[in-house]
Amino acid sequence: MKNKNIVITGTTDGIGYALASQLIKQKTNLICINRSSEKADKFHEDLDTSNVKFLDLITDLALLDEAKCIEMVNEIVKDFNEIHGIVLNASILGSMKPIKDIDEGEWRKVFEINIHANFLLIKYLMPLLSSKSKAKIILLSSGVADIGRAYWGAYSASKFALKGLAEILADECTQSNMQIISFNPGATNTKMRTQAYPSEDPTSIASPDETASYLVHILSEDFESPKIHLSKSDLKI
């Protein structure tokens, strides 16, 4: 992964933070898209980014529009000739409650972040993907994108939509070197997991570092898969 240019959303904690940390150790150049500038600054305090090219892009994905995407692309091309991978990690859970009790504004916000922002990022970042290497677009899925479950509401519905987006995109890219992957990270000790399962023992599930190692493997130049939808059980690392 040395000298590759990778875009990641949501790197200030959880899986995104662990992934960025591991890639930095491999001297991968990063373009990180986050909502909080304070948390992004803390990221730099915690990790040594001096040996890689690093670009922070601060934006609220709930408010992302085409003008902001164009602005971000213009920032990226100042320092990066091309990108080799996109990891669409950022998402929000929303409330765990019956559909009839979910506020419309909250439903819209979950879809704005989990689906609409990812659509826009793919649309505007795809032209920057390298045509010479096996570029990857990885969308983080979920177990509740396979089977609908009570009280998972907007989150589950948005992840179903994300899997559909991955399938459509993969079918459109069959004649290119690009690979589209929908990756289900499984149970991982993150703030979102604690929000969904507050009584769960966090030591009984994977750490963000463990899960991130699978993403590093998928991003590697020699990784190929005939499948679009992957989980850890599909991979040997």
C-alpha cells in the first residue's frame, strides 16, 4: 500500500480511525473526510502523518451537495494526481424504535449520510480513480442489510439501499479494472455498536483494529474477488 492514495470517510474513531492508522504505518497517502475539525486535529496529535501525504476535508455529510463535492475534488487534485481506493465508512445509526415512531427528520438524516452522501462521493470521486491499477470502492455494509429486523428502522433500510447501490455500480464497471465491494464488518467494538447493544461485553467482539485489517487486505493491489458482498468469513488474512 506504500504511496497509494486512499480516500476514507469517518476516520476520527472506530473502524475508520483504525484503518487510517494501519495505512499510515504502510506509508499510504490519505484523504480523510470528517465532520469535526477538532477531532481531525486530535487524529494528527495521536498519529504521525509526517511520512505520508495527508489531506483533511471537513464537511457534514448530512449537508453534502454537488457544490461541496466539486470543492473537495478541486482540493484533492491540487496534491493528488489520482486515487487508488475509496472507503465509504461513515454512517449513523439513528433511533432504535418502531417505524411508526421514527421522526421524519431523523429518517431523512440517516439516509442523507448513509446513502445520499455516498452516492455523491462516488459520482465525483470516480473520475479520479486510477485506470492503471485495480482501484477499489468499498462500501461498509451490515448484517441488518441482509435481513430486515424490528427496530433497526432507517439504518437497516439505508444499508439495504447501500448494497443495491454497490450491485448497480459493480454491474456498470464490469469493463473496467475497478472493483466494487460491499463489506459487512460484523460485530465490532465501536460507539455505534455500543449504542445498538449497550449491555454487550465489548471484549467479546472484534476490535476496530481487527476489522480494519480486513479492509487493508481488500485494498491491496493483489486482492481480487468474484463476489461483490463480502464478510470476514469470505476472507483469509
